[in-house]
Amino acid sequence: MTSPARSRPSRENPPLKLGQMDKLRSWHHERLAVVYVRQSTAQQVLVHGESTRLQYGLVTRAEAYGWTSERILVIDDDLGKSGTTAVGRTGFERLVTEVSLGHVGLILGLEMSRLARSNVDWHRLLEVCALFGTLIADLDGLYDPAQYNDRLLLGLKGTMSEAELHLLKQRLYEGCLSKARRGALTFALPSGYVWAAEGNGAIQFDPDEQVQAVVRLIFAQFEEQGTLGGLLRYLARQDIRLGVRVREGPGKGQLVWRRPNRATVQNLLKHPLYAGAYVYGRRQQDRRRHQPGHPRSGRVVMARSDWHALLPERCPAYLTWEQYERNQARLEANRARASSLGAVRQGEALLAGLVVCARCQVRLGVHYQQSHGRPIPFTYDCVHRRNHYGEALCQHVAGPCLDDFVTRHVLRALEPAALELSLAAAEQVEQERATLTQLWEHRRERAAYETERAARPYHAVEPENRLVARTLERAWEETLQAQQALEEEYHRFLQQQPRVLTSEERAAIRRLAADIPALWAAPTTTAADRKDIIRQVVERVDVAAQGTSEQVRVRITWAGGGQTAGELVRPLARYRERTDYARICARVQESTQVGWSLDAIACQLEADGFPPLRSGHRWSRVSVQTLRRQVGLGNTHRHGHSRAALGPDEWWAREVAERLCVPRSSLFTWIQRGVVRARKESGGMQRWIVWADASELERLQAYRHRDIGAEYHRRWTAVPSLSEHQKGSTA
């Protein structure tokens, strides 16, 4: 007689081991039994359904431990979330909260890695469970975190779970690096490139000719524009779209046309792939900036020496490596830093970024200022010592005079190249028009293809099947309308910019190139255009002001390495700072002693070659009178005390104000209102002269003590006269 065969226990519900039930207490069953379910990714949830089913099957194991189905809680909020961190795992946070409130008697998981893959989160859960007496169970047994042996075993399992994840990541990461160093690792390619369809890992040009033409146009225009902002404005002005391959989703691999933005164009200019170099590791993840739940966050740009792989000449190139290096240097120089030249920016200063202090060897900043809402001529200031050591300004030079000095030398240097400039300008205009025309031809060809593609299914459908024919007809009409709109835009483009330069346009270019100063001063030439021209031929301008005098030494360093030195006279605020101050004062004193008038002295100073205090001005009576006072000549009395120019019963305004004990501003207000009879001095300082005899002074004194409140009350309550009513009706 044979005994009945014993049934083997299944893996998803193994039998309880001896000694496990001893850890359970009656108060454990009074609490909840929590079954925690988690899968790392959404793909695992969809593909690995057996693991998910096993985790939900732990409900049966909880019932075997003595819990009723009503006291069993299943937490599956973390399906599709990684266990490397607790951030973003609402299910795990809910579990810890329930344990902390003393609501959980048992936690069940398929294995310890389901609960946490990080020792930080795992040991935090163990501490809370040991404090509130919560048990933990997996397929291997039942554990009490409050007991030393169980705590040691649980800690070892958590460490192994974290180490297992580390080993998996390390193997995958090293495999990717190995393929990248061979140039065999595939990744998302930028616009203009695709992976070869044969699957041999080769990178090739995008087969679409329009995509290639747009990429080449972007690099060519960056050479001309010089800045990323200028390039973006050009692309927007010409309505140029960038062809991009869809990287994921249902339309993966399809070509879409998008407006270029700053980030896309900047990445295109900085990517070494366009110079034919296979590169990997330009952007790497910084753990300090990584945000849990966002796999691509925390990525920072690395230096070239820290790239994982840089293999030159591994794919077709849109530009040479030398051109790529030149573009990177230009982008770096365009950054607004004291050590770099910087890009051309707004403002009147033509030499911004080019002027260097000959003493400190640092770039001078541009100082724009205003006075009473009106702009004051800008200056180039050396603020290095003031910013770093708290000292005074090293030197400052008036901007307009320095700009004029350098501009004269630049225009003189460009005169021999007038013919070459005209030919180069004509060739550049024609080349740009040809490139734009080619892009328009590509767009027209693509529109025609889309129209034919929409027409084919319409012609293939049976005419009787109107349910389908109407939809196809509507789609065909939409493509026809888009093609017609594109053709209209193309004809407008041809009218605004013909393909070939006319003879009149060529003659205009030659005339402008022959007369460079006229082109420079033309109202259509902006300050940014002048800055670009100067930067093409001038590398730096060293300036050294001679103390506080008007003399400034200037040395221009040209782009070819040559230098031109000279001196300029800057405007000053005070005559005493001039180097020729003693000679000017001697000339003024000599002319005054022989009886010359102020106008005659001013004309003589100009004839002697003494420049005025400020450039663009002339010597005047006021400036000569200022010099006479400084040397002790002319009218040295206080204003209002000289009576040579006064008539009978006439006073200076200052004297009347002191006599009446009123502010001078109040007296001037009375003069403007007609309360006081006054006139201005003829010549000299043009001061006010007031007529006032004894009775007039008494009237003014009474006017000063009048009741101002009663006067305003009388004005507002007075009935208008008939003549005022008639004037109002007429108006």
C-alpha cells in the first residue's frame, strides 16, 4: 500500500517555516498587513507581468499568517518607479507613514529590493519598524527588526540589493563606454545626420537635400553675422525652418520642420560632429544637480579633456576642424566678460571691448550717463583699481574724441582696398541670394510632392465611395492651398530680392566702396555696422592719459600685427588741468591790459591755436570772462555790487531781494508774473536789473505781506466778466 504523494508547494506561496509563528503576537493581527508592490519601469509592468502577479499573490501569504482579507492593504502606487530613491515614490512614503502611526503589523514584499534599493531608505524603514514593532516578511521568511539577528540579516539583504543594482549599472555603463571609444555606440544625432540604414553603425548626411542646405546656410551665416543673436534674427527674418528627425513615438524617424530656437542653434554650432568628429560624453550627469524622477536632469557641459570619446574624421563633415575651432573661439569671445572682447552690443561707443588701459592692461568699460534727462557724451573708464582696491579711477577718456581718432585711421587704412571691397560685397550679395533661392526651390519641390501624394489616394478611391472621397478631397485641397500660399510668398521674395544683381546695384556698390567715408557717415549705416568694420581691422587700442591733462597717448594694434601711435586732445572740465593753461592766461592778461574786448580776446585765442575747453565748441565771452576772473582781472566784485551799469532808481535783483528779505527765487517769480519792473543786463552775465523808487519799494513790501489765502479765495470766487464769457464761447 502506497502512501499518497505529497503536493510540492508552489514558489509563490511557500510553506511557513518553524519558529516563524513565534514572532507573531496577537496585537500584530490587530494591525494591518501591507503588501508592497513595485516594478522599476513602465516597460517591466507591461512586459514582465509574471513578477507583478507574484507580488499581488502575497495577499494569500498574509492570510496564511493569520490576517483576514479585510485587514490586508495592497500598496501599488509605485508601479513603474525606481527604488534607488524614495523621492517621488508616494507608495513608499505612504508605507512609512502608516508604520510611524502604528497602523501596520506586517510588511510583505517579494524581496527586499522591492521595498528599497538604497541603504538610506532601507535602514530608515528598519528603524521605524523596530520602534513600532512592525514585522517584515519575504519569500524566505519572517523577520523582526527589533531582534539583533534579524536586523543583521535584513541589513545584509539591503546591502546586497544596492550592490546588485550597482553591479548591473556598472556593467551597462562600461559596455557603453567601450562601444563609444570604438565609435560604435549609437545615440540621437543632431539635425543634418542620420544613422546608416544598413546597421553598420555609420553616420551619414541626412538624405534630404533641403536639410543639408539649411545646415550649411547656418554655418555660413554665422561666419558673416558673428553672433548667435544675429544668426537667429537672420533665420527668423528669412523664415528658415530647421529639419529635425523625430526621435521617439509613433512618427519616429520622420522629418518635421521646426522654427530654430537659441538652444538648438547653439548646440548645432558647438557640436563637433559637424566637423566630422565622433564624440560622446560632452554632457555628463552631476549627482548634486540631479532631480529624482527626471532621468535627464543634472547634465552639465564638460571640458574637452573630460569627454569619454573624441574620434576625428569618423563621419562626413559640414565644415573643417579649423572652422569649428574658429567658431568656438568666436562664441567664447562673444561672452560678456572683462577678459574677452564681447559681441557687438547696443550703444554709441564704437570701441567697446577694444580699448585697453596701457597701465593696468585691462579693458576699459563704457560709462553712459545723463544730466536732467539728456544724454552726456560717454567715456571710457578704467575701473580695475577702483573695483578691486577701492582707489580712484586709473584714467578716463572722452568717448567721442577717441572714436573719431580711431575712425580716421581706420578709414584711411581702408581706402586702398576700395575695389576689392566692392567686388567682395557684390559677390557676397549674389551668393546669399543664390542660397536663399535654392532653399525656396527645395520648399516648392516639397510642397509639390505633398500635393501629388495627397492626390494619389483621391484618384485611387472609387467615386461612389463618397464617405472616403470627401475626406481625401478635403486633404488634397488643404495641400493645394498650402502650395498656392507658398508660391505667392516665393514671388514676393523674387520681387524683393532678384536672383542676380542689376547693373545699377553693381554701380551703387562700387560708388559706396570708392567713397568709404560717405558710406561710413550714411544714415543707413548703424553703430553696430561701424563696430563690425572696426573689429575686422583693429585688434586693440591702448590708451594712456598724461595725468589730468588733455593729452592722451593712443596706440592702435591692427589685425595684421602692425601698430599706429599718436596723441589726441581730450575735453576737460577745468582750465587749470590743461598743459597750456599758463600760456592761455598770459595771452588773456596781455590782451586785457591793451584794452581788448571779450569778443576780440576769444577770436585771438582761436587764431593762436588754443583749443577750447570742450571739443566741438568755440571760445566765447563767458569762457574768456572765466579766465579773466581766474587771473584776477575784470569784474571781481560779488554779483549785484557793481553799480556802473545801473541807472537812476535801479537795483540789482540780489540787492532788492536782500532789501525786501525775500528769496531770490520768489523775486524772479514776481518778475515773470509782471509784478516787478525789471530788465536784463546788456552783455556780460545777463543779470536782472530791477527799477524801484521809494514808493515802489513800499508797494513791494506790502505785496510781500499780503494775505495769500484771501487772494486765492478771491480768484476762485470772483464772477467772470461778460468779456470772459464771450471769449470762452468763442473758443
